[in-house]
Amino acid sequence: MFWIAGAGSLLLLVVTVVGLVDVFRHRDRMKASQLVAWSIFIVILPFVGVISYFFWRISRSETMQESMAYQGEHPIERDERPPIQQG
């Protein structure tokens, strides 16, 4: 019976770490106050916090792309970047 509690704790730890790593990987896209708020939310409520953050990030990404398209700009995808010329 104790292995179930151990597995649950391990799952909780993994979800929390994955969420925090993703928040800090995308820190350049949010304000410092948002970074702190999402980090605290993920630590206090790991499953709800991580799921909420991923939905927020996906909707924000779509909104940013729509905004750039409206302004006539085209977001450059990683595969579309021009090659770097050396010489």
C-alpha cells in the first residue's frame, strides 16, 4: 500500500518540476510578476497549476500570432529562418 503513496508523490514531483521548467524556459514571453505568480501557483496546486499554465500559454501564443498577422507581420518559424552566411 505504501508504494501507491510513493508513486503518487513521485508523479506529483514530476508534474511540478516539468511545469516549473517550462515556465522558466518561456520566461522571456512574460512579465516578472506573471513568472512569479505561475511558479507559486504550480508549486501550491501542481496538477491544476500546470494544466492552467499550459492552456494559458497556448491561448496566449495563438493571440500573439493573430496580433502579428493583423499588423502585417509574419512570425518566423524556426524552420523558416534564413541560413546564416559565414564569410
